[in-house]
Amino acid sequence: MLLDVAGLSKYYGGLAAVSDLSFSVARGQIFGIAGPNGAGKTTLFDVISGHARASGGSVALEGRSIERLPAHAICQAGIARTFQIPAVFPEQTVFANAVIGAEFGHRPRFISSLWFDPGIAERARAALAFVGLAHRETERAGLLSVFDTKRLMIASALATEPRLMLFDEPVGGLNPTEIRATMGLIRSIRDSGVTIIVIEHVMSALMALSDRVMIMNHGQKLYEGSPKEVAADAEVVRVYLGTESTSVAAKAGARLDPAAIGADDAAAGAA
């Protein structure tokens, strides 16, 4: 296993955003996470990535406990993440955004340096080429579309050369063509050797991507299994998919091809 989460909890006052949650992610896997709004999914990512401190439990990356490390140290240890709302430096160029990931997220900086390592530029350009933005590296990031901003955020994360990437609703707000392209990009990242955990509300996309899926509710694990098992579970349908979501569940169980993603799925992503 690459990542082991055991008994993880995060409290805000008396509210348990994540409560005694345990799961493991195997190396090379795409592990999907879904659940209602407020289920604790993003809080889970915040704790894993060091943006929030766990109230209890443990997070281990290849056997090394990381739950007490700061966010930058966790990134340098090999975990990169993206956010629901694309987070880039809008006044900087596309290339500069990728350079920031390559420079500060790649390894610890024990001594501040005034000289520029050519390897940083190489990693940045390789990441931009991987996501399809090599031809736009001189443009200002704030002028990009939502789709391209998401791709730039992914490139900046890739430039850190992670072992594990956390994607938080990567297809939200995208149209069907962009959803298919993003799914293909995520698969390509996995095929390059990076393990992936993805949170997504567009269930057909999540089920098509994932090797295993965990459904969260009220900060706890409701169910974990293969996409087909999750789609067939009566409690998952009742709590999350809904009794009228038979077509979504059927699509999920069939591990639909990205080409089959349609307008209904895009509408769900926009919502």
C-alpha cells in the first residue's frame, strides 16, 4: 500500500468533519471518493495534504507517518493536490506557475539560492507539455479558461514529481468534451506511475475512472468496494445516488467509457 489512513478524525469544535476513518490506497491505483455535500471529503484531503491538522488517527505514506508534517513537507514527500476552485497565481505566466511547483514542491530547500537550476525549467516545461499547455507558457494565468486553469493547476502539481496526487472535483464546471479530456489526462497520469485519489460528484466519471470507490457520509465510511459493488449497494443508492438515480448507478456499474459522458453529466459537474 502507498497510503494508509487509520482511525483518522478531524473535529471543528464539537463537529466531527471526519470521524474514525480508515482506508488504504494501493500503489498504481485510482481510488475514488464520493458522498453528499458536507460528508467530509475535502476535509479529508486537507488533513492528508497538511492543510489541516488531524484531531486523531494516523496517515502514513509508504509506512512513514505524515499527519503532523506541514503542508510543504508533505508535498515534498510526494503528495500533491488540486482544489475544487482552481488555485493558480493569476498575475504570473503559465510557465511561472509551473516553475513554482517544480522549485518549491519538489524537494526541501535547506539553503536559499540566488541561482536558477536548469532542471527546474525542464520539469516545469515537461509538466506543461504533459497537460497540453506547452504552447501557452508565456500567457498570463489569470486569462485562462476554467478548463485551462484546471490543467495548469494539474501541471504545477505534476512539476513536484509526486508519487500520489489528490484531485478534488477535477471535472466540476466542465463541458462534456472537457470532462472526457480531463478523464484521459488523469488516466495518463496514473499510467505514468502516479497513484491517484479523486473526489468527484459526477458519478459516471468517477466510476469510469476508479479501481475502487469509497462513499463517505457524515465524516465516516459508508461503503467501499469496486464501482460495480458501490453502484449496487442499496444504502449507497438511498443515501447518495438517490432512488431515482438508477441510470447513473447502471452506468457506474458498467464502468462506462469516457466517450459516453453526456450533457447530463456535464450539468452535474457544473452544479
